[in-house]
Amino acid sequence: MALTPKQKRVVKNNLIGYSFILPNFIGYFLFIFIPVVFSFVLSVMKWNGSANTPMEFVGFDNFVRLMGDSTFKMSVGHTFYYAVFTVPLTVAAALLIAVLLNSKIKGIVVYRTAFFFPYIASLVAVGAVWNMLFMKDVGPINEFLRAIGISNPPGWVASVKWAMPAIIIVSVWKYMGYYMIVYLAALQGISKELYEAASLDGATGWKKLRYITIPMLKPTTFFVVIMLTIQCFKVFDLIYIMTGGGPGRATQVMVNHIYDAAFTNFEFGYASASAIVLFAIVLVITLIQFKGEKKFTEWM
């Protein structure tokens, strides 16, 4: 049956539309979907990554080994430690800066750019600069602490106790600019009439923030918390650059453990099992967050 001219135009327009998304779809299929499926297969295999060594099916042995691996358990604890502090601190910093920069002050564009710049800065450069700032003996941060009377400042990235807090500080500094932009976009959507009405009723700046701004930003805050949580559980590059998981294993998180298992010990099956567990943890936490969205918004 021949197509009518109208139907031909519809088919042509559909083909043009699909042609635009086809490269992205191919990239997703090749570099995300296939590796994810392969990682599930590898999780029940024993393989060192060599083409000359056949894969050996071991069932759930890799997962059983994980449950008894103290290093893996430690990396899970470090990951939760990092996420528990990084998420609320980043949310608070991003929201505070967004509120301050959502006003008509001279040079506002410069300030917004300055806070956003760390997010787009080279991660290698960021890690190198902060490592120098955190140097125990001659670093500017400890020099400042000594100047204000702290005779024995922290060792930061060289200290087992202070290495993770140092990583958290850098993470908050680097990523708060991105979420500041998200909050700024949401703030633009709040009606100014609400603030004008509050001013007529004698509300102060703090009350406007508490009873207008924060409640109106509930959906945005929920989105930011979800994205930050996922990001925190996937953290690797910043820690790898600044501490390499050290000193000792003080900053080794789950992705560091997966990386070491795969590319240092060449245990790709065990590494894939670790990755599956990480995926499951992130999935469960995300589902819990979505399940508790109503309570979250009521609490705020």
C-alpha cells in the first residue's frame, strides 16, 4: 500500500529525529549497556583478564569472599563516612551561596562565575593544589592555623585521622558551585510576591528563608540530595589523585577497592562482584530516598 504524501512526511521527520539520537544510542549501547551486562557475567566467574586464560565459572564464590573481606568492609565504611558528611555540607553550602547570589548586587556575574569555576576546573590540578595547601609543615592552611594559636595543626592528607576530612572539604568546595547553579535556577521560579507579602507582615530575612525559600525549594533539594548521594558512592578520581586511598587505607572507598582488585590484582571476577554490590547499595539507598520523599518534604 502506497503512503500518502502526509504519511511520507511523517516517516521522513521520524527518521530525521531518530538519526539525531542514533549516535548517542550506539554510544550508550557499546560503552554502558554491554559493559554492565558483562560485569554481571564476570561476577560469577574467575578471570585474570588475559585472552590466554579461560574464564572459570565459580558461582557465588566471589560474593561469599566479599562478605569475609575486611578490606572491602572497611571501604564500605569509608564510603558511607564520606557520603554522610559530604552530602549535607554540600547541600547547605550550595543553598547558602545561591541565596546570597540571588540578589541584585554589583558584580554578581563575577561572583557566580568564581563559585562555579571549581566545578569545571581540572581535577588533577585541583588535587595537586589542595595537596600543597594541606602540606603538614609548610602548607598555607597549617601556617594560618599556627598563626591563630594552634600549635599542633592536623596532618591532613598525611594523617590517617584527617585524610578523609580533607577529602570532604575539597569535595564540598569543588561541587557546591554546580549545585549552586541548580538552586539559582529554582530560586528564579519563586514568585517575588511571596516575599513582598512577607515583608508587609514584618517578616525578617531569616523568616523569609525559613518559611518561604526553603519550603519552595523542597523538590530541588530532594533532587540535589539524590544526585549527590549517587555521586558520593561513585567517588574515585579525587581520592585517587589526592591520597591514592591512603595513608595506609584510610581513604580507600568502594570504587578504589574495585579498581585495585581489577587493575592491580587482575581479579576481574572479584572486582565485578564488588561493583555489583556497590550497584545494589546505591539502588537500595535511592529507592529508600524516593520512598521517603513525602516524609523528607514534610520534615523540611
